Amino acid sequence: MASRGARRLTLCAGLALGGAALLLLLLPAAAAQEPPRAACSQNTNRTCEECLRNVSCLWCNTDKMCLDYPVTKILPPASLCKLSSARWGVCWVNFEALIITMSVVGGSLLLGLAACCCWCGRRRRSRRKPDPSEEKAEREREDRRLRQEERRAEMKSRHDEIRKKYGLFKEENPYARFENN
């Protein structure tokens, strides 16, 4: 019973730890970026790192251009720059890989969360409504215990009667503490 709880705690802690690790991985890239100071086109034909210091810039690796990120669209259009050569946030990950990675990680987290919810729901439901066979076994155990207690009491009374008949009835303890009255 305790090992199942420990497994559930480990699973939930693992999911939380994975989410925290992902956040810590992306946090330095976001923190290193400076607020927008100049137009992104000024960083064209420079390095990717210089371009991406500005959060609103998008680096196109094929033609070494620094472009304004189209904030009205979620993904930059192909006419602006192909996804496989677009960089945003960090230079070492292209936009295509970033989208795939974030989709896989997000899907895994949602799947893990759904599995935890289903598992916890089943455990809660099973606690509320016991299995009929378990109820029957519990009733039988209780009946056996009651019958055993009745038999013990009956045997004790029989033994007491026999002791009384033959004068072997237990007397009170002769070494009991004297009380001053």
C-alpha cells in the first residue's frame, strides 16, 4: 500500500521536475535578451547572437538577415524565412526543431497529467465503492470472529462450571495488596 503511494508521489514529482527543468532550460535564453532598442534590420549581415539579443527579432540563417518577428502570426510565414533556417530566442535551435520539441514535451506533459488524473480518479472511486467480493469476504471474516468469540465465552463458562463443581474455582489472588480502610 505504501509503495503504491510512493510510486504515485514519484511519478507526480517526476512530472513536476520535468516541467521545472524545461522552464529552467528556457529561462536563461529569455533572461539574456535585452529590451528592444533598435530596429532589427540594423543587425543584418552580423551574427545571430547580436540579432537575437532583441526579443522582437528573428534571424534567418540562409540569407543572414535579422528581421522583425511577425507578432500578428504565431509562426513566421515561409515568404519571410523558411522554418528550418529561422532562429528565435537561441541561435542553436531552428524554429522547426523548437516547434517539434515543444510539441513533444507539451504532449508528454499533457499525457502524463491525463494519466495521473485517470489513475487518481480510479483510486478515489475504488475507495468510495468497495468491491462486492471484498464486502462479502469482510462480512464472512466478521461472522467468523463473532462465532469464535461466542465459542470462547461458552468454553470459558463450561470450564468455570467444571471448576466450581470440583472445587477448583480460582480464588482471588492471596497476594493482593492490602488496603487500609
